[in-house]
Amino acid sequence: MIKRHISKIAFLKDFGRQMRFITGPRQTGKTTIAKEFLKGQNCLKLYYNWDDRKTRDRYIADYHFFVEELYNIKPLEVKRWLCMDEIHKYPEWKNVLKDFFDSFGEENGFIVTGSARLDMMRRSGDSLAGRYFTFRLNPVTLRELTDKPFNEPPADADDWIMEKLDHPIYKKKELSALLRFSGFPEPLLSASDRFYNKWRTDYIDRLIREDMRDLTRVQELENIATLMYLLPSKITSPLSINSLTSDIKCSFATVSNYLKVMELGYLIFRISPYSKKIARSLTKEKKVYFFDWTRINDSGAQFENYIAVELKTLLELWTDAGIGTFDLHFIRDRDGKETDFLILRDREPWLMVEAKLSSSTIDYHHRKNRNTLGGISFVQVVRQENIAEKREDGLYQMSASRFFA
């Protein structure tokens, strides 16, 4: 089993009595993490799957159906923990959780897991305000796959990169597995092309036909499937929604809604161009990436997509751990020149990252952007192996198998 970093963060005592919402794409291991934690607390009997008809029937018969089991448990620590898996599929689930928490949350911990609808409902009118913290689980990272511990970043990005330069570790085999089989645990651990090919087809079919059916009208599902076919060729460049409207013959507003549905379903995510004027950045075209980078055939675009997921996951871990607020953007200057990624720490530029397949010179526009942003560090992350070098102060080039390990 792959040890996920979020499991070391989500259940820290520092986060008090708040419920722990664990959200993320299908089949990334949310239920596994919850069950493993419950098992370690001797509370596995307090796992309830609301997809199971028996759980719903028990609730209908008795609003606090778990009380007898709750007090028959002798936890390893003082606190008992319960998991309400997929409860967001039950009508009025927020009121149900509010009742559970207000009645039992002072002495007991609650874990709530789910994906698309949980995240969507969580963002809408919130009767649970102040009662939960959200933790995001993404596909497996290289550091998780190699069983490396979760590390907090130093204040200076330059120090963070230098730590990697000081430790000559390359995880070539593991990186190749991630790029080949994705970061989803089942196909990754199987390391089988047959299994992966079958899993990949079934995953999208279930996601579109089940999760997205709850988020949009049934007749629109085919248009979303068409978008799934078109988007891989749009990776690496700002996404023009206008170009998509002609491809699928829908209005701008309709295509925009489809993309939002795909985001809520954790098929894709988007990042915005950086601008000191926030309103200006929101009006510009965003870049789109898949959570499953293996859906992209072009090797350069696939590698950039992989780096986008690695960075997104890392920044969300740091943010969810309470270290600070980390955001991911890209830079596009007036001449149309781009730097693939910009990391903000507490809304201030912290690190620039460029994705390349092989070692090369650092382009002038990256240096220019770096100077404009106050001389922050820049690292060119390459697919080519055995690369780790400091070009000059604040400018680095490093293999992905070392940078993310």
C-alpha cells in the first residue's frame, strides 16, 4: 500500500474538533485512508458507507443509529472517530451531518469522504460553516510512491531547491511508472498494461455516466465526452473557449458550464495567468490540465501535465497543513512568451517552474520574468535523467526524478 501524505496531515490534533472532509478524484484512495486511520484507532466498526442501503435504512429507523456501536468501542486514544463515506448522496445530508456533529462532535471525530457532489454542495449555501476543515487528495506523487515523508517547505524557495541539489537521489523507475500508468493507485500498483487499458476506459465511463449525471442533464453527457476527446490537444496553451464552441456547436456559456462540471467531477483542473491585478487575471484565458496525464499522447504536453499535477498536489498539501496559502499560476507576458508555472506563497511570487523534456539553455524571457517578480528562484524541470545543476544564482535545472523525489 502507498502511504499518502494527506493521512499524516488530516488527522492532526492541531485541527481541533472540526470534521475532516476528504475530497478528490474517484479512486485516489479516500476510503482507504479513512479506513486505515479508523483501524489504527480501533474504530473500524464506526465506518458507514451511505451508498449501502442498510446504512440509509438504519438512519431512517433511528437518527442516531450508531450510538450503541460508538460507546461499545474502546479507542486507542481518548477520542473515537466515525467515517460517513459518500453521505453527500443522501438528501439533506448537510443537516444530517450538522445534527451528528452538534450532538456528538465535542467528544468524537468525524471523517466525511466524497468527490464531485460533496465538493459542489460544500461550496454552495453552507449550513456546516465552522464545523469542518477540507483536505484534498490527489493522484499519487513521486515522493509518496518512493515512501518519502511529507516535508514542510523552508521560507525561501532557493533553500528548498538547494536541499534537492544536496541529495543526489534519482527515482527513475518510479517516475517512468507514474508517466506510464498514471497516479491512480490501482493501475499504478498493478503495473500491467492490460489492467491499465481496461481501468482507463471504465473509469471515464463510470465518471461521466454516474458522477456527472448528477451534475448536468443526461443529454449533455455526450458533449462532455466530446470535450474529453478534444481537450488533450489543448494542453500547454491557454484554452480558448471560443474555439471549442465551434467544435461542439454550443454557446460560450454552455461550454463554460461543461468545463465547470468537468472540474467538479475532478476530470480536469485549470490554472490562471498571474497578474498583480486580480480582476485582470480572471478575465484572461486559463490553462487546462487532466488529473490523469496519461490521456495525453504528446510526450512534451504529457510531461508538463504531470508536473502540473505534482505541483498542484504539493501546494494543496502545504495549504491544507496550515503552513500558508499556496497557489499555482502561469506567466504570459505581452509578447506571448510563457513560463509554465508560478507558485505564490501567501499571494507573493515564490518560485517559477518550467517543464522541458531535455536539458537546454534557460530562455531569456524566464530571466526577464524572474527579474520583474523581484528576483525569485527559477527551476527548469526536465524529463532527461541525471541533470542537477545551478546555472547561476537563483537559476536551476534538474531532472523531475530528483526534483519531486
